[in-house]
Amino acid sequence: MTKHDSSDKPTLVFLHGWGLNRAVWPQALRDAVQAWPTLWLDLPGFGERAASTTPADLASWTDLLAQDIPKRSIVLGWSLGGMVAIDLALRYPDKVCALGLIASSPCFLAHDGWPGMKATVMGQFAAALREDTALTVDRFLAIQAMGSATARHDIKLLRDAVASLPPPALAALQGGLAILEQADLRSQLKDLQIPVFGCYGRLDTLVPAAVLEPLQQLLPQAQFSLFAKASHAPFISHPAEFQHWLSQQLALLISTDCKD
């Protein structure tokens, strides 16, 4: 966990995705939010929390992270981290005054009328993880950059982030996949009364851009943006565009009651 303070603004909390850790947020993004108090948190079982004994399920992860999050924070989650951020907003409303989703979904698996990952693909990932953990994580990182014009560069940054901190615990990797496979927060999400904003990649093969239409129907007041040339990690492949988007969203939140 890292933090820097600079004002009386609400704290920005960033949650990473599956297989990664808090080091995934590049230095360029840190510069973009330097005017805000910021927390970069490892999910339980990842990064500096690799030795965590917290059960690998969504409620347990949320309960643990909530202990570190100040009241009325702006919580942004990428991919699996977005699912955790949604659960935080639902179960700890005093902690979350605004919710940011980065290539994330309240339901990752495809259902009738809801685009997402096929259950068979998720099952293949789970089986591969049991056979060769390191290779499966590495392949997953490569898929996240698939379609990006800077895919090789993006994959290197993702791999560097993984290597910079202790490797994730197998139980956390398995638990994270189980959360992605089983969790469905759509019915609860539509009742959120806080500002919700998000950005997605048109080339994303993990959280398809087609999910934006039904997601917007669930949250008519939410502000969603689609990066035309980005894949699953827009903040890595398009850092300048992402920083501009984030700055705009934070400026809008200044005018709301999202304050400490």
C-alpha cells in the first residue's frame, strides 16, 4: 500500500486486476493525480499482500480492503479490481463517494443479453492455472494487450509490474478467477446513488466494448468513455489519453458533494 497526501480532496483509491499488483499503475499516472491524496492497494494475496491469509472470496477481500480506505473516497478499479470496487461501493457506502470502472464489469461471464467472457474460456484458464501457474499468468498478461498497437510495450510493463513485487499466491489467483466466474452484481449496481464513471477499450477481448450498452441501461446517469484503439489496459497503452480522461472526470466530481 502506498499513499501520498496533498490536499483536503477525497482520497483516490486504485485497485489492480487479476494476476497483477499495485505496481501496475505507471509513474505517469502517479504524476497525473499528484494533486490528490492517493492510495494504490494490493488485492489480498497479491503484491505485498501475497502472504495474506484472507479467504479468497469477494466479501472477504472487500472487508479487508475497507479497513484501509478512508471515508468518502473515490475508488477506481481495473478489471477484477473493478468488481471489488463495486462491492465496496455497495457494502461500504460510507467509504465510496464515487466509483470508477476501468475495463471492468459487474458480471464478467456472458449471459443472454449481456456480453462477456464465455464460461468455457474461464474454465480453461482455471484448468491451466492448476497445471502451470506462471505460464498461465504470463499468457493472461499477453491477452490483456491483444489488439493494442503497442502490445509488446504494454506486455513488458505488465510483466515488470508483476516482477517488481512478490508473486501472487496460488489461492488468490484461483479465488480471483472464481470471483470473475461467479459474481454477478448487476441487480445491486443499478441501485447505486453515487457518481459512476468508466473507460473501456474497443479492442478489449476480456471485457468487450459491447457491454457498454447494457451497462449504461443499468446506470443511465453514469459517464462511460470508449477508447477506440485501446484493449484491456487503456491506462498503459494510451497513458496521455487516459490521464486526460481521468482529469476531466475528477474535475466534474469536484462540483459534487464527493468531499471529506
